[in-house]
Amino acid sequence: MPRAIRWLLLSLGGLFFLALVGVVAVIWISDLHEGTYYGPYTNVLPAGTRVLLADDYALAGGGSIAKASSGIVKKDPAWDEDSCDPDRVITVALSSGQSVSVPRRILHR
């Protein structure tokens, strides 16, 4: 194999390797900053999960729900495990039989 072709192949191989390392580095660095700010509010609450209210909550109709009221999740609109909006509305069936929609931030498993 002529020397020029050998150097061309080595150069192309080196450039391919550097490009591959660059792509891997960019992916790795972007994953380092992939954390969520609302740690305890992440994750989907599947239907049937038992939850407690962490704070008193005033309903739009004028009623209120006391802290530590328990209920079962009926619907969580989150689309994936990283849904971290603390104000996303989750429908809960309380032990009193009332069905209410409350923000995720006041619910605990």
C-alpha cells in the first residue's frame, strides 16, 4: 500500500475517532445537567396509589380539605417519569368519597 494512501486512511480513522469522542462527550455532559429541580414531585402517581395531603387545601367551590386526609389517585396527567411540575393537577378520591383535583406538591405517598 503506498505511503500516501496509508496516511490518508490513518487520518480519516483519526478524524472519525475524534468525532466519535466528541459526540460521546457532548452526550455525557448534557446528561450531567439532566436533573430535576422539583425532586420530590417527580414521577408518575399511578392510579390506585394511596396518598396523603401534606397541607390544608382550599377548594375552588369554597370548601377545604384538611391536612393528612387520605385518598387514592384516580388520574395523573403526567406523561413520563420525569414530569416534575409541582402544580400539575392530580385527581384523588378521598376516603370520605369525595373526588377532588389537587396540585401534586401537596401529595405524599
